[in-house]
Amino acid sequence: MTMRTPLMNLLLGERGTQIFLAVLLVTAIVVPILHLAFDAGSSLHLSSYTMTLIGKYMTYALLAVAVDLVWGYCGILSLGHAAFFALGGYAMGMYLMRQIGPRGVYADPVLPDFMVFLNWKELPWFWYGFDMFWFAALMVVLVPGLLALVFGWLAFRSRVTGVYLSIITQALTYALMLAFFRNDMGFGGNNGLTDFKDILGFNINAPGTRVALFVASAVALGLGYFACRYITLSRAGRVVQAVRDAESRTRFIGYRVESYKLWIFAFSAVLAGIAGALYVPQVGIINPSEFQPINSIEIVIWVAVGGRGTLYGAVAGAVLVNYAKSYFTAAVPEFWLYALGALFVLVTLFLPRGVVGLADRFTPRRREPEPEAVKA
């Protein structure tokens, strides 16, 4: 009987993972070709808007994978991951604002336009370093990760769990939203950061740059998915799932439950920050509305609709729900929130394992071959 290596289990362990890999690979190759190789008048041409929309869905999918890791596998229902997503986005937005320089409306070589408008005299200390991409990329990882580390350490060592943890994560997001809405915070107030020009010296609106950002989103989604899958298949991942299923019993047999929860929570926040950093240059704006608590609730709905505790289900849920949102907010915008709430209720009642659970129900399972009898 053929034995699988750990790498083979990681890559080809589940049918859902195989389908995800195939779709992601085809999308990452075909979409840029359709955008660059065909003229706008061709029926095969894929517009920049459509490519950007798919790229945005990929960043949402990475965010959903991060939430599924911490909720589906560790049992921590976080309603604050929109905060980590937005912080990663702001870190990238600050870098992009520093690249504008004298090409802004007020032609100031150092201060962003909103600071000139608000009569700021000098650049705040926390903006220093964001003129360098490596520093901004470091902040994309460090700021959400450190916030999650500090917040998680305080919460988990106090053994805050269940709905109480969900409420305080949502309170954290709401507090950050109120802070970033203030003009004196130095992050653009309610208008946020926008009017980006360059990234790494390339015009951010050039077709080649848009394709590069799209491919970067696909690569980040693939790597983030594999990192989460590696964690869930590892020995530590088994402990994390034991914490989800029986936290008191896991603690009783000697595992440091708080430490496992803390590193999973922090790693999940880092993935959310990376998703936010890839989201901002593609949509062209970041503002405090990204911190809204409703955004964190929507992320949970993506995971629930797709299938909690599967990773690939989180990807499917993020794409399906956001595609439905794009369609219905254009067709019947006043009914979208009602439809979203009804969808969550129906999935909770009738599809507890989400869309992928429904697909598994109608997909015949392959029977594993019986091991060969040992000859005498």
C-alpha cells in the first residue's frame, strides 16, 4: 500500500483542498492572461474592474481562513478580526501615502494632503519609516500581531471564554473605529487614506501593477491556506482542536491551554493584517469604516456559510457571500442586510456544516482499501 508523506498529506489530503488548489492555480494564471493578452474590444478581455474584484475576493478569502483557524479549530469566536484587517490596511496605506510626495493636491514633499489641510506643521512620529516598503511590510505583520498578543494574553490568562470573549473583541474593534475617526489621530479621519500613486516605484493603476497585485493576493491566499492546514495537521493542531472540544479536560491532563490559544489567535491576526495590506492598493482606499463591528460579524457569516472547521469552506463562503453582496447591493440594495441575516439563520438551522457539508452529503465517499493480510 502506498504510504503518504507529511507533505503529500498537506497538499492532497482532502478533496476540498485539491479543488481549492486547482481553482486557485487556474484563476491566478487565466485571469491575468485574459486581462493583458486581449484588447478591450475582444469578448475574451477581462476588465481591470473584474480582475480587481476577484483580487478583493481573494483577500477576503484569506481573512476568512484566518477566522476559521481561530474559530473553527480553536473554538474562539472572534468578532474583532476586522480590526486586524484594517490595521494591516492602514500600515500599507501609510506607505502608499508617503509615496505621493509633492504630487499631492497641496504639493507638500513630506506631509500627506490631509495633514496640510488640517494645518499640521510636521509629520507625526508614528509616520516615520513608512516611506520604506520593508518597514511598512514589517508593520503589517507586527501591529496586528502584537495587538492580538497583548489582548489575547490579558483575555486568556483571565480565562475569558465564550460570548464574553466575543463581546470584548467586538468592543476592541469599536473602540479602534472611534479612535481612527478622529482627525487629531493622524490617520485621515473619516476620509481615511486614498489617492495613491505608486507602489515600489510602479504606477499603481498601470495594468502590469494591477496584475502583480492580483497574483500577490493569490500567492498570499495559497501560502496562508497551507500554513493554516499545516498547523491543523500538526501535533500542536491536534491539541488546539482538543481545546476547542474539551478545554477543561485538555487543561487537566497538563497542556498549557492559554499558550496554545494565544499563538493561534496572534497568528490568525497576522494573516488578517496581510489580507488588509493586499486589499488596500487594489481598492485604492482605507478608512475607519473597515473597523465597523458589522464587518467582523460578516466574516463569521462567511465562515459559517462555507463550512466552519474546513479552511476551504471558509474560502468558498467568503467568495459566495461577497459575490452575492456585489450583486444584490446593486440590484436591491435595501434588502441586502435582511438577506444576509436570513442566510445566517438558515445556515445555522439547516446547514450546520455549511455549503461544503451539503456537498459532502451528496458526494459518495470513496472506500479506503483494506490493508493486506499479513502472511504467515
